[in-house]
Amino acid sequence: MSWMWLIPALPLLGSLLLGVLGRRMPAPWVAAVGTGSVGLSMLLAIAAVWGGSTVTLTLWEWVRVGGFSPSISLTLDALSGVMILVVTGIGFLIHLYSVRFMAGEEGYSRFFAYMNLFVGSMLLLVLAGNLLLLYLGWEGVGLCSYLLIGFWYSDPENGRSARKAFIVTRVGDVALAIGLFLIATNLGTLDIADVARRATASWGPGSTLAVAAAALILGGAVGKSAQLPLQTWLPDAMAGPSPVSALIHAATMVTAGVYLIARTNALFVLAPAVMSATAIIGIAGVLFAGFSALAQTNIKRVLAYSTMSQLGYMFLALGVGAWSGAIFHLVTHAFFKSLLFLAAGVVILAMNHEHDMFSMGGLARKTPYTFAVFLIGALALTALPPTTSGFASKELILSRVWESGGVGRLFWLLGVLGVFVTSAYTFRLVFTVFGGQPHGGSAGHGANGKSGLADGPDGRQAGLIMGAPLAVLAVLCITGGFLDFPRNLGGRPFLTRFLETTLPAWKQVGEMPSGADSVLQVISEVASLLGVPVGWLISRRAVRAAAERRPGELKPAFVRFFLGGMGFDWLYDRAFVRPFLWLWKLDEHDVADRIPDGVGGLSMLLSRVVRLTQNGRVRWYAAGVAVGAVLVIAAAVLL
Amino acid sequence: MNLIYAASAFVAIAATLMVITRRNAVHALLYLVVSLLAVAVIMLLLGAAFVAALEVIIYAGAIMVLFVFVIMLIGPRNDIVSPRAWIGPGILCFILLAELVYVIAGGSTPPLAVKEVPPREVGIALLGPYLIGVEVTAFLLLAGLVGAFHLGRRLATTLGRKGD
Amino acid sequence: MASVPFEYGLVVAAVLFVLGLAGVLARRNLLFILLSVEIMLNAAGLAFIVAGARWGQADGQVMFIFLLSMAAAEVAVGLALILLLYSRRKDLDSDALTMGAGSTDIPGANGAEGGQP
């Protein structure tokens, strides 16, 4: 498999090409390069995974310092195989969608350059056999996230959101870096397989080093995956275009944290305390994000909090040791969340860039195709069969959580509550946007509604290019669950078996009475079903309240509390941002500032003085010559 | 001969001083002519009879006469010179003079007998080693001629109409 | 003929030169400025003669001849310019005629249009 390096290299090359020449290339070429590189990568990824074996390809030695010599090595095993399929597959579909979605935008080639760079970095991240290389990819995706959130840079708000995302994830990145330092200095290597071996050998379970290392890695993961307490950036990241939200903030970058923990499971296994922390963070995120989603008015922010919530499920799974379960949910979440984001993009375009849910309505009739795919995605998200992907993965997690015993039962209960809340906010969204009566003036805009496969009532023909990815994702939403359908319903754990060639197998704690599986499933399904009417009720009340509210009148306090993400932004602003700005103001004119300012001021002063000699008077100039003569002679005479 | 030398030097300097301080242009001109004549005498004493003659003929005779013509054309323009204006130039020139004198007085040449350099020698030098210089000077004079002519043509129309 | 130390001659030339320079710097009228320039040129010529006499060669006189020709050409053109300037601006005061750096108001540049009422 010596061509494995092409998988990340192709998108990176595409990015380079588009970055350098993109401005001068005609748009179809840009689209071809941008989408083609990811497509080719996808084909290579399929071929690589088809091969079946675990391969490590060492490209070259990166650094050699003392005894420490990390190398650029790519590892293909079950875990990275799944990840590259997700990244390239979903990435390709989203790139294809973007060809139409971003058409006509200024910065078209810049967009694809950044997107390709992102895909390349993400592939590096998941294929890395060495933690240092992984960190390189980690930073790369962080950079691309910043670049793409602030894509429409002429609006300073977007820049602010991009900076916020970058800075908050930075906190996590620093923790990860310190963790890497710790591992490198204590274990002498950053090669993932070696780290696992040496840590298991020399660090006992529960030892401080293992706990510290795992905790720091968890810190990094929390930042990247927008879990508590570093979650404040994700809702604001919705300032970027919808394909960006779909690719980066739903399917891939935010799942990098989950991947990281799964990859370094050896360390986490040695630190049970940290695993418990992971589970607690996860379930807290599920509920916190779920309740916040119930109060949102911006369609993309609902989906952002939803992503946060689903990532919480993944963290919960990791925390109880259900490694394969977490990855399975990662895969299905990629399917339905990116579908939801892309469909939301179509809706936003159809409503002329309107993002407020309560200005929409009745779109089920106006955009039936979009409604259909959105509904499929929503059903997958809320784990309601017959769309089975979300159902299968969530059930896997919940049953594992229950089986882990003890406090796991409590987590299971909270998880079921989370299912209910998920269903509620999802159907609140669906009913508000697609149900009811058409709202607002913008719904009436748009010329002919003639369409290809997808609707474009804003006059833009969405056509095949945007409709096809939506269709593919919808199919995946429906069929993806069969990768690992619950055993008691006749499914086979294909994915789990595949992943357990790399990840530790599930250790069952205690006995599971037969039929328990079915009972658990029924309970969670009921919870999910209950959410539907509740969501409908809330939607109706909110729509009416929005219509009756006078401008300037505030919403009830508790609604505002959840709307603002449970006050985290307010807290961080008071606790960190303001003191920092105050310190900065204090230091504004320190020595380091004065030196360049002084140089500038001096130049201006000299300029003003010298300007006086240019006064156009002949005698003055003659005097100048005379003075010069005097000085020269003096110099010649005296020296 | 030292006496004549000193006297001529004194006259030249005094006359020049008068030139630069007069208000009336014609007065200044006349003083300048005097100064030029005194300088011619000095040159004569130094054995350069040929250029002394040239000084009188061309410098005092032609160039100064040009000035006179122009002043007649323009009419007497009296320049206002305030004593205050002399401070800066005075200081500057004094410093320069001091430097020059310092440089000059530094060297010491034994007083030699003055040798008469006849025009013949000058002519041989001009048409021998300095031939190129002569040609270039011819160019220069031609340029001056053409320039003056060109400018003068415009002037003719200008002044002719005004008649001033 | 008793000789004078040649330094005295150079000193005389230096004094004349400096006086001419003072005239250039202190006078405002363009004619006087030009006159002072002539003084300076003459002084330089005298210095040449003194130097030539010191060596007893014709070179000093030759240089003086060149200098004289140059002065003549320069005066001719300079006076023509002064006349043009006067006919356009009616004034020969160099301070009043200051156009400032970068000005493009050249006398005679617009052809024979001066003098129209």
C-alpha cells in the first residue's frame, strides 16, 4: 500500500494549486480540481480499506533530537480506515454540493482551496501513526476552521466568530500539547503504537502520569469537539457557509476529539478517573446542549447545539469504554447531521438568506424535496425507525451504558432524557420551518420555481449537483444503521467486529438478562416519540409568541438563559475576556510600543524639518551650496 | 612693484565691496568695471599681459556692457537691501574666507621672479594640448548664441508690443 | 620686477570670491545676483592666473580664457532669461518670484503671450 500517502496528499496538492492559480482559473476548473482531488482521494481510500490489512507506511524521519525521533508515518487500520472513508466520502459529497451552493461567490477558488486544505489536514490527522503528525493535522484543521468560519470576512462579526473559535479551541490545543510533552518526555516516543505499549508496561493503572496524560488529551478533545467547558465557539461558528458547517462542524473536525480519545484508548484505559470524567462531560453536554437547542431561533444554531449534544453521546460512549459504539455514532451522525446542514443551506437560500426559523413556515409545500430529505435526517437524528442509522448507533451506546452498571444506570436514564429532548427540539425545528403557514415576505420572493431535482425558488436552479448529495446522504441515513444493527432485532455487528481489530472489545460488566435489550430499546423509543408532540406544542406556542411579540419586548428570562447557551458566554466574557482587555489597555503604551512609535514620530519630525529647506527660494539654495562648500573644505582641511 | 600690487588689490577689494552694497544698479555696475580694471592690473603684474587685455576687452568691455543694455531696457530697478540681510551671509562668508586663507597660508612658496608669458605661448598651448577645450568652448558659445537668440525672439514680440 | 609671494594673490582672489558669494546670498534683485556671480567667476579666474604665474606656464591663462568664454555665454543666456522673466512678472525680486517647489510656471513657456492687458 505504498501509495497510501496519496490519500492526504491529493487534497493538499489541490489546495496548493487552487491557492496559487485559483484566481486565474475559470470556475469549472476550480470546481473540478477542488472536488476531483477529494473524489480521487475517496476512491483511493476505498481501495485501501478494501485491501483489508493493517499497514504502516513510514515516509521519512521528521526530527532527531537526542533519543527522540518522530517520523512521518501513516497507519491504516480499522479505525483510520473508517475515518478516511467518512472524511473523503462525506467530504466529496459536500464539495459537490458546494460547487453549486457557492457558485458566483467572490472567493470561489479561495473556498475550495481552504476546503481542500481542511480535508488534507483531517486525513493527515486520522492517518497519523505518530502523535506529532496527528498534532500537525489537528492544528491544520483548526486553522481551516478559522479561515472558513470567517470566509465572508468583510463582515467583522464573522471575523469575531472565527477568532472566538480559534481562541477557545486553542485552550484545548495547549492542553493537548502539554500532554504530548508529558508523553514524549516520560515514554520517549510519540509513535502511537509504541506509546500504547510502553504506557501499559511502565505506567500502572491509575498512576498520576497516566491520569495526567489522559486528562490533558481529554482537554484537547473537549476543545476541538465543543464539549463543556470549551463549547462556546460552536454556535458562533455557524457564521460560515452551510457546507462548512456540514463538513467541519458536524461530520469531521468536531469528531476529531472523539477520534483522538479512541486512538489513545490505551492511555485512557490506564486512567479510569479520566474516563469517568469523559462520560460525565459527555452526558452533561447532551443535556445542556439539548435544552439550549430548544430555545434557539436561528436554524443553524439549533443544528449546532444538536451537534454538541450528539458529540456528548459519543463522549459518553468513550467514557464507559464503548469505543466501537462511539465510532459508529460518529459515522451515522456524519450522515444525518451533514444532511441536515446541507438541507438547511437550501432552505436558507430559498428564503433569501433568512436564518430565523420564525420567519419561515409552510416550506413543506414550497420545497417538497428539501422537506423530504430534511425529514429523513431529522428522523435519523431522533432515532425513530424506520430511518435506522441514528437508531442503531444510539441504541448501541445506550445499551452499553446500561451494561456498564452502577452509575451507568443513571447515565442511561439521563441519556434517555436526552433522547426525549433531542426529539423535542428536532421536531420543534421541523414544524416551525416546514409546517404551518408561510411567513414573512421573503417566502414570496423568487422567480420561477422550476426545478431539477431540488427546489430553487430563489431562482437559482439547485438542480442535480445539489440534489444528488442530499439524496445519497438520505439513503445513507436510512441504510447506514445496518452496519451494526442491534442483535436482538436481527442485525449483525459488522462495524463493531471490524473496529475491534484495532479498538479494545467491549467488556461486559455483570449479566444482562435476556430481553433486557428490547425493553431498553422500547423505553428510549417511547421517549423519542414523546418528543414529537411536545416539539409540536412548543413550536406552535413559540410561533404564536413570535408573531405577537412587539419589537423590543424581551422573551421570558428562562428562554433567554437557554438561548444564550446557559450563560457560558456571559461568564467567560466577565471572567476572562474583560480582565484581559483591561490588562491590554494598561499595557498599551509600554516600551515595546513606544520604540516603533518613536521611530515613526522621529521620522515625521525630521520630515517636517527637512521640508522647510524646500522653499523654492534661490538665495536659500545658494546659501545651501555655500554651507556645503564650507563644510567640505572644513572637513578636507581639518581631517 | 609691491606698491602697485597692493594698491591694485586694495582697489579691487574696495570696489567689489561697493558693488555688492549699492542700491542703484548702474552704480554697482560702474564699481564692478573699476574692480575688473584693478584685477587686470594685478594680472599684468603677474606677467599675464594677454589675459589682462582680454579681461578689459571682454569682461569689462562686453559683458558689463550687456548688463548696461539690460538695465537700460528694464529701467532702473532699485533693490532694497536691509542691513539685517547681511548677517547670515556675512558670517557664512567670513567662515569660508577664514578656511580658504588657512588653506592658502599653509603652503609656502619661495617668491620667484615673475616670468612674462607672451600671447604666443598661450596660443601654442591653446592649439596644442588644449585643442579639445577650444572646440568645446566653441560648442558652448554656439549654444549660448542659439539660446540667447531663441529667447530673444520671443522677447522681441513681447517687448515690441509693449514698447516698454 | 620684484615679486610678491603668490599666496597674497590667492588671498586676494579668495576675498573677491567671498565678497561675490556674500552678494549672491544677500541681494534680492536678480540682476545683482547675476552681477555677484560674475564677481565670483572673475575671482576664480584670477586664482588661475596666479597659479599659472607661479609655474611660469601658459596653462593658467588658457584656463582663464575658457572661463571667460563660459562667463560670456552664461551672461548672454542669463540676461535673456531675466528679460523674459521681467516681461512676464514685472518684478525682479527673487523672493517675490519664488514659485515654490514643484511649480511649473516658467517664463516664456506659453509662447509670446506676455504683455496682453
